[in-house]
Amino acid sequence: MGKAKKRNFRNIVTAGSPVNPSGPAFSREKAIKDVIKNIKNNDFGDTTKDIISLFGINAEELAEAGAAYEDLIALKAVLKLSDSRPIR
């Protein structure tokens, strides 16, 4: 992980609090759950998009976690789409 990505990761995890010296406890699974929670609350803001971009979450993962098709279309610009089955 590069320096900028580590810094962004720490900023998302800590959200303004001092950095946890034992390391971040923000896993990919927690990130997907947070994105789904934000989507269900109709929060398609910068935080949601930043988490998706940081972890490289794709549409299939969000669909498996419970996101609706319409929500995936709304996030089409930031989601990593597989070449085999693009969302149309």
C-alpha cells in the first residue's frame, strides 16, 4: 500500500481522532457493511465513494451484500465493473 493510500485509509478509519498506534481495525468486510448501510440511508456522498474507491469494491460484492440494482446504477461511476458483465 502506498503512502497516500495509507494516509487516506487512516483518515477514513480515524475520522479526525488520533491515529490508533496498534493499527486500523477497518476490514474489507466492515467497509462493505458501511457502504451498504450508507446506501440504504440514501447517502451517496463523498465518504461512501471514498470507501468504495479505497478498497476497490466492485458491484458484485455490493450486490451479494444486499445492495439494490438501482443503487448500483447510481454508483456506476465509482464502482469497479468486471469486463465480463457490465451494468447497463
